[in-house]
Amino acid sequence: MMKSEKRKDYTLEIRGPEGGDILLVITGRIVLSNLHQVTDDLRTIPAEVAPSSLTVDLTGLDYLDSSGALALLHLKHEAEARSVPFEFIGMNSRVKGIMDLLHTVTVGAASAAPERKPAGLIEQVGEAGMKVAQDFVTLMSFTGALVTTLLYSAAHPRSVRWDDVLRNMKQVGVDGFPIVTLISVLLGLIMAFMSSLQLKQFGANIYVASLVSIAMVKELGPIMTAILVAGRSGSAFAAEIGTMVVNDEVNALVTMGFDPLRFLVVPKIIAAVVVVPLLTLYADAFAILGSLVVGVLGLDLTVYTYMQQIRITIDNYDVMTGFIKSLFFAFLVGGIGCHRGFQVRGGPESVGKATTSAVVSAIFLIILADSIFAIVLHYLERK
Amino acid sequence: MTEQATPVIVVEGLTARYDDRSILENVSFRVFQGERFIILGGSGCGKSTLLKHLIGLYRPYSGHILVNGIDIATHDEENLVKARMNIGVLFQNDALFGSMALYENVALPLREYTDLSEGIIEQIVRMKLELVRLGGYENHFPSELSGGMRKRAGIARAMALDPQMLFLDEPWAGLDPITAAELDILVRSINTGIGATMVIVTQELASIFAVGQRVIMLDKEARGIIAEGDPVVLRKESADPRVVNFFNRRTA
């Protein structure tokens, strides 16, 4: 038997004169695993042998799967396209069953659905522009809805799910402590070290304290904390809400008479707005601690003079503006995270996109808001 | 028929547990070549657990499962891949890849496991989709299809490699009666046409009678099989009240 041979577990035998009535005897197995070879062998037959009629004997066929049947039917189509009379003989009940099944389908029919062609340049630019505009509109209406819901919650504190607020505060704040600590200490250390290299040359060692504290408290503290929160929690908000949208959980909330904004978003926003400013102060403190290490060990300053210098440099106004900035950032990060979550349509891959978009948009908004703050605060200060 | 007598799945003394919660105790049965075999039972009786053991996703706590003579719990990777090539699975929530169009979903295993040219793969994929009456939906994404269409697309993907066995987990769940009846016909025609053995987990009464040739019924309390045989015969002749209640849709 041919079966023992692994490479070729079928045989094709052509009986009859070239150009005459041909009998093709197929034995063995025609299956997916040898289909490659079978199609190669079969393809040549109608063209090269040029039979006046073709009869295919399947009596010796041990096994045929649907892919194999497809190849045989293809042979038939090809023969018929050349107006060669064609016939299968010797089909057993199994082979007949599979052939009949395939006869019910129109093999090789062109796809009715139009191919999704990649759009042209102008179309793409237009689409991208429309998308940005549309995104802006939905973001604005979301912001409006969110603000009214928050005002409602402020007027009706009992309607807020405080358990959820606490859970989110833990997730955004407490669970974020390790990474915020690590990054702020290192940032303080690096800034102090790099600036000390320069300032040392002028004997201005003490101004390292001023530099680090101003940079951290006014700018880097709020921004860095907000970006960390965007990466840790903004993405989590988007993924959580997005998954709930995919699973129809949000629809379930609506039909049960809950406002998804009040139920899902308000606790997250409250938690973020409460926790992020505190996290920012914490980051400021640890950055200063990091720079203090450099100041004391590397610049021979005492702890007292170092702290005194910081007290002179930083006043309450600076701390307050940093605090207020981080409050806004928290609102932006939480809001955009939830918004992207609600924008999820379709399946899991859309949740992934929403999560990415939540982080990217949050970072963009943080920087944008910070620039606005810089200009506004500059003019406020001059008065 | 002679080939009906060849067992393709042999389960012997299977015990399934989650941690120390026992789901199935000492279950043994056989599935024969080419038959439509149905696993049924009430909610929480371990139907899906049993199916996941049969396809090798869970390892038995004790006992053996032989699929085509290969122990599905084997650690021999080569054997396991061979065993898995021979089975196709439709999961309960269809588990189509949402990031791929239907065509890609079905073509994926063909590209991975065969060296066929893209032209032949395209023909095969088209044929499978036509078989489940989804011709023309090649470029649709799963999220754009209805539940019944996704079920059929899942079957097309399960059949991609022409497996000798198809496992269907709750294929009728969530379908309207007409769509469900169409699926009955589809399952039967694929079974008789391709000759694939079918193992189906369901509790859809109408479809059990329309499709099932032999059933086993599991029970939560008994943690095992309480009835085995032709569903029509079981409904008429079983003396077990649990079986009678199930088939006649009565409460205990």
C-alpha cells in the first residue's frame, strides 16, 4: 500500500491515450495535509493530456476531507470550462456525502462584500480632521454632562457612592505611593546633582535648593504626578468602563435607571480630585528630600541651611498654585479616562485602543492646561 | 455501519475537581466514530467542565481521556499538537478574534499548519464560509455580525483544518428558534457530509432531539452520568425522575 510512504499517501493513475477518453484512477487519501501536492498534480491534467472526455474513478479512495473534495471539484470545473465531458465514478457513501455537501455551496464565488480599500491621502486627511472635530464635540458634551452631574452630586451628597469613592481613592492614591515615591526621589536627586555640577563652579551651591524646589513645586511635581496617574489610573478607568460597555453592563445600568455618569464616573472623579493634589504634595516633599541628600552629601550644606533656603524661595502662593494645578490635572485625567471608556464600540481590541487613547489624550491635555496656567499665572502675578 | 463501532474518544474513571470542590466523580464513557454525541444536564452539572477536559484545556484530577488513542493530558508536546490538529472547537461565546475579519479568523490555522499557497487557502476559506452560509461575509468583523452568524463563523473556524472531531459548546444558546433550527440542519449536514464526529454540549431540548444520536446526561448531585442512550428512547422509557423531568421540561 502507498499508505506506508509518508510523503505520498495517494496515487494518481492516468489510463487511456493522450487526447482521447481518459480514466483517472485516484486511490489513497486526499486530505488537507497533502493538498498542496494533489493540486499541483491535478492542475496539469486537463491542459497537458487534453482528454476528449475525463472520468475519475474514486473507488480506491480511502479518505477524503472537504479540502480534498474542493480540489476534485476544482478539476471538474476546469474540465467543464474546456467543454470536456466529466464524470466521477465509484463514489462510496462517505465520499458522495462530502461531494453533495460541497455541491450545495458555490465554490469560488466572488465575495459579495466590497473589499475595504485603504482610503486615498485626501480622504484620510479629511477623515482624520472630521474625527478630531467630532472628538472635540463629544468631549465637550461629555464635559458638560459631567459638570452638571458633579454639581448635582455636590447638592445631593447622599447620591454619591462613597464606598466606590474610597475604593478608587485607594487605587489612585495609596496604590500609587511606591512609584510616585521612587520617581520623585530620583528626580530630585538627579536635578540636584546635575545642577550642582554647574552651580558649584560659581560657588552658588545653596541655589541648588532653590532650583529644585521651584522646579518641583511649580511645574514638575504637578505634571509628573498627573502623568503617572494618567498611566496608572486614567488607563484603568478607560479599560474598566470600556469592558463594561462591551459586556452591555453600561446598558444594564441605564435600563435599571442608573445614570452611568453618576454611577461610574463621579466616584472616580471625586477620588482623583481629592487624591492627586495630595499625591503631588507628597511628590514635592520627596523630590526635595532627594535633592537634600545631594546637597548634604555632595555640596557640604547643612540640613538647616538647605531647608532655610527652600523656605525663602518657596512661598504659600507657589504651593497653592501647584495644588490647584494638580486639582485640574486630576479632573482632566479622570474625565478623559472615563470618556474614552464610554467611546468603546465593538470588541476587546477597541478597549485596548481606548486605554491607549486615554493615556495619550490625558498627557496632551495636561501639557496644554499647564501652558494655559503658565500664561494666566504670569499675568496674575504682575498685578 | 462498521466504522460506527470504533471509539474515538475513550474516557475512563475521570474525576474532575476545582481545588477541593468535586465536579465529576469517576465518569466513564465512549464516543464512536462519526456519531453526534450530546452531553446534557442541568446548569452547573459540569457539562462545560467535561468538555474542557475532553479538549485538553483542563487536566483530569484522576482517570484517562484518550482522543484518537492519544492521552490528551500528555506532556508530550508533539503528541498534543497532533491531537489538537484533529479537533475543532466552537466555544460558548464563539471566541472569534475580534481584531480579525472572518476570512482571517478562518485562514489563521491554515496559514500556521499547512504550506498551501494563498490562492488555495482562499478557496478553502471561502468554501468553509459558504458551508456555514456565510459566503460574502469574508471582510466583516465579528462585532458586525449577529449572534447566530457568529456561531456559524465559529463553526467555520473550527472546521478550518478538517478535523475529525468537532466540539460544540452550547451552540444554540441565545438563538431564536428559526436560527436554531437552521443550525440543527447545518450541524447534521456537516456531520453526514464530512463525517466528523460531533460532541455537543447543550440543554436545548428541541435541538437535542433534532440532532442527537446518543446522549449522556450529567447530574450535579450524582457528580456523574445518570443516563446514556438515544434521547428519544430515554424520554419514553427512562424510569429516573430526573431524566423524565429534564426531557419533559417539568420541575422536580
